[in-house]
Amino acid sequence: MLAIYVLFWTLSLFTVLPFGVRTAEEAGVQVQPGHAESAPHTFSLGRVALRATIVSAILFGLFYANYHFGWIGPEDLNWLRS
């Protein structure tokens, strides 16, 4: 279960990574020489990790509830074979 949670967390990290990103132009700051104009002005790994943790906890909770209660199983996905 831990390995599956880590997979959910990693997927969630890459999913929430672009949200809330502002470039230097959007922040109203001069672009530093050598930086790409599309580069983020600031980056907060802690905030992104917290968002990823919240999203992954919700998704893993749904996954575990489905595993425990059996809402959707392989037999329910049989329509894919026709």
C-alpha cells in the first residue's frame, strides 16, 4: 500500500506543479539576465508538496475504499473487451 501511495503522490506532484506559477513578468519584476522569460519567479517546494499530499491522500482514500468495498472490479471493466 505504501508503494501505491508513493505512486499517487508522485502523480499528484506532477499534476499540481504548474498551478499557481507566476513568471517574473506576471509578478512585475525585471527578468534576470540568463533566465528564461517563462521561468517561475519564485518556487515553493513546501507548498507544492503540501498540495500534492492533499490530492494524493484523497485519491488514495478513494482507491483504498474501492479496494476494501469492491465498488469497481475487473469484471465491471469487461465492456472494454467487446
